[in-house]
Amino acid sequence: MIADTPGLMEAVRNRFAHVETCPFEGPRIFFENAGGALRLKSVIDTSATFAGYPDNQGRANPASQALMDTIARGKADMALFFNAPGGQCFVGESGTEILFRMIRTAALGAADGGQMLGSTLEHPASASAMARWAEVTGRPHRRVVHDDATGTVDVAAYRAALTPDTRVATIVHTSPVTGMAVDVEAIAAAIRQVAPECFIIVDGIQHASHGAVDVAAIGADGYALSPYKMFSRHGYGVGWASDRLTACPKEQIANGPAANWEMGTRDAGAYATFSDVVDYLDWLGAQFTESTDRRARLEAAGRAIRAHEERLIRAMLHGLDNLPGLAQMDGVQLIGGDAVEGREGVVSLRLAGMPSADLVEHLREQGIRVHIRKNDHYCSNILGPLGLEDCIRVSVCHYNTEDEVRRFLSAMQQAVERAAAAE
Ligand SMILES: Cc1ncc(COP(=O)(O)O)c(C=O)c1O
């Protein structure tokens, strides 16, 4: 456990910037990780260094060679992170753009006809891409309905909607609103059984900072990440595409390398900062395994992160010391139930008698940063069926501590009392 290894939590927190203090507002607890995780200090240094290089790739000089080596190393680190069985790792504009591009490529590359299949749990990035390219290619876009009570979608729901002519399927690995993970391996296996040729694209954007990624085990064709949600920075998204998805016709410079997914000149700094993330996870994993194998260390880091976050989430939901958890607080409504198992970093909730915007403000005054989620184009898929206009989202990562959860629970208890007094 991270917190049980002497000095390790301090060493972890020391690797990140702005852990305890917002540069704009002062001391605060950062529980807005699902909106963007804390940045590694190494990422900040690397970004500045690469921003300063004027050289371009593909020239016969040492600076150019260094940039190309950085990109090659970044791609190798991405492949390690994904546990990619071949295929291509690449950067794009954002997670949304990566999802749109892979879904578009799959929809246009698949055999004519058939259906496109996703779920109502998905973030609108993949759901909108599926809707658009289903319409353009003249296919129905079917959406399996998630379970409001558990905040997830299961294999049985997908199975009921599967047909042998399912051409493209999308699966969200973890919901960024309910925080609940999906059994992607089981769903992908069910899809392969019924529609072996289907292109399966996974949105791993909320999952990636909370446990290891293994596209080989999933058997997917595409997997998307947002580096700013996994300790890197804004400005790029990362994708992995299988060889068969890569073989589909893609937008590219005519007569350029056919396997290339990147469009135009790449930012070598983006690749370098992804390597910083992998180096960090490698270091963290090495605290928990003797193995010298980097993939084994990434997996060990994933297990350590999961175990620590489970402890935080359990405390948040079910109490810590003499403080009641959210599940015991009067007037608190949890979105997607109170399960600890399967929850990846997120608890969304409402408090009766206090508008969500006021609750965000109350927590801000107590030095705790969280975010409101509204029944809008981003979250209506989750909040709409529950008949809710908004909620607040509290999101943690492995560098958060039980003490921070304790302070959050105290602040929530005050909010509960204020809401009750106002009634
Ligand atoms: C699950 C999920 N998918 C997609 C996105 C969109 O990612 P990006 O902001 O990189 O476009 C998000 C962002 O919140 C997300 O949580």
C-alpha cells in the first residue's frame, strides 16, 4: 500500500506540482482529478525544454535526430503502457479527436450495412462520433441502456443488442460521471463471439489513471487516452489502433507512409511527456515488485494505485474514524449507488436542500476543490434518466490522502447541517 510504505506518500506527492496549493487561490485539497489530474513536475520541465527546440524532424542533424529518437521512445512507452500486441500508437489533438478519428476510420473501413453499437454510459465524445458516422454511413446507431442504480453497463445488456453484422462497437472503460468501471474484456469477448469482424473502440480516458491498461487482454481495435487526465498535460490525446484498424483507409498526405495516423508535424514534447508518465509509473511500480521488467512494474503500479484509491473511496463513502461517510449522511444522494468495488476515482452526489452550485462553493470556502456536473450535453446521459439537473463530482487520485478525505467529510457534515437548518 502506498500509504503504508514509510516515506512513499511524501515521495509520490513530491513528484507532482500544486499538490496542496492552487497557484491562483492558495491552499486547497484537489478533488477535481477527473477534470484533469495533477501534473508531474518532470512533465512541466520536459514541456519547457521541448518548447524551446526550433528544429524539425526528418533533417540530417543531431537536433532533428534527437527529436525523432524522442518520438520513437514515446511510441515504445505508449505501446508498453497499452500492452499493445502490434498496431500503432499515436498522438492527436485530444481524447475526443482520437475517438472521432478511430470511429470514423472504422465506420468507413468496415463492410457496408449492419449496425453500430454503443451504450448510454458513454461520454458524448464516443457517442457523438458513433451517431455522426452511423448517419453518414447509413447504419442504425443502437445504444445499450446502462443501469442507473449501479452506474454501469454489463455484458448481458450488450449481448441482447448484438447482431452478427455489428460493424463498430464502442465501450467506455469507466464512466467519468458515475465513476463505475465496465467489464470491457467480457463485453469485447461477447462482441467477438457474435461479430468477429466488428471494430471495437474503447474510451479509456477516465480509467487510465486508476489502473493498468491492457489492450491485448481486451482484444480491442482502438483505445483512447487523454494525457491531461493521467499526470501529463493538455494539448494532445493518445490513441492505440490495431493493425486491422490501421489498415483501413485514413486521411493522410498522398503517398505518405500508409500506417501513419499522425497528421502533419508532431510535437516531440508530447511524446516526451508521455514517457515521463511511464517513467513515473515504472518508478512507483518498482516500490512494490522486485521485477526488472517494465511492464510488470507498470502493472504493480496499477495495483498499488487501485488499492490506495479503494481505501480513499471506502472512507469517503462509508466513513473514517468517527466521521460518517457520504452513504450515511442525511440528504446525500449518491449517483450510481454506494459500491466501492468497481469505482475508479469518482463519487458524484447531490445534497437535498442545497443547490449543487452552493455545495461546490461551500467546499471551495473550506479549501476543497470539486466540480459541478449539469444535465447538459456532457452529462445528460447520466443525469437525465435520474431526473436530476445537476450534481457535484468529487474525484481522487493515488496522491490524495486519507487526511484529505477526513477534511472533506467534515466539510460535508457542515454542509448537511447547513442544509437541514435552512429547511
Ligand atoms: C470518459 C471520457 N471520454 C472522453 C473525454 C473527452 O476527453 P478530452 O477532454 O481529451 O477530449 C472525457 C473528458 O472528460 C472523458 O472523461
